[in-house]
Amino acid sequence: MFNFEKSVFNHLEPKTIQNRTLTGEMFLKLTYEYVDAINTGGIPQILTSIERVISSETRKIVETTKAIYEKKVILFKKKNLLLLL
């Protein structure tokens, strides 16, 4: 059984949508989008749902990157200020 699992996992490719790897969190968001559409009597709009999830993921990446950048700028300013003193 272990060899079978190892063989399967070694040959699996990550699922991608619009050249982005589908994470568990993204899959869950897509699932909620589809279920919500069905529960409200609508038809899931696959492309719209994917675009919303990717947009959400992109916003998170931008916010994280911005926070890292701001921290590095603050550290850089502190180091340069100490050199001036």
C-alpha cells in the first residue's frame, strides 16, 4: 500500500487554474462560491468564481509583500540614521 501511495504522489502534478497553483484555501473558497450560487438558485459562474478567488489571493500577496517592504524600509532608515549620528 505504501508503495502505491508513493507512486501516486510522485506522479501527481499540482492543480493549476490560470497558471496559478490551486491551494487548499483557494479550493475551499471556490467550493463556497459554487455552493452559495446553487443554494441561492443560481448557476455557478466558474470563471467569475475563479477570478474572485485569484483576485483575493493576489490582494493577500500584495498586502504581505507591502508589509515586508515597509519593515525593511524602517530597518534601513534606522541603520542609516545610526550611521549619521
